[in-house]
Amino acid sequence: MTALPTLGPGEGLVFCSDGAAAIRTANGERLGAQRLDEILHAAWNDVTLLTVHDAASGIMSELSGHLDDDLTIVAVRRGGSPDA
């Protein structure tokens, strides 16, 4: 059986609803996964709450018009020592 990847200390994950990538930008195109990934990388922070806040701010700054779908962002980070 293959071992599943694990998060090391300080590593984390960010989950976004599909509404984030579907946002329409000023040029009328969808935000898309690549731009969303860039925003999330820029937002990554040692404080998980700030990661969510900065990611939401970055995503919403791309929005042109109104939000057509929900925008849900969940970030989790593993703390502790390598043995945790």
C-alpha cells in the first residue's frame, strides 16, 4: 500500500469553493485556476486567519461586477514539532 502524503510542521492547505475560479475579471474572462493559485501563494502567511483574509481580498480585487456564486475559503495549517 502506498503511503499518503502528509503535511509537515508549518505546512498547510487552502480550499476554495468553485465560485472563486469562476469570478469574472475586468476583461470579462474567468479568474481561472492559475491566477487563483498565484493569489493563494501570495496570500500564504504564518497566521492562517490572515491567509484567508488576504486570499479573499486578492480574489475580490479581481472581481468586475457582482459575485455570481459563493466564495468560501478554508485554510488549515499543521503546527507543532515534526513528531506531532
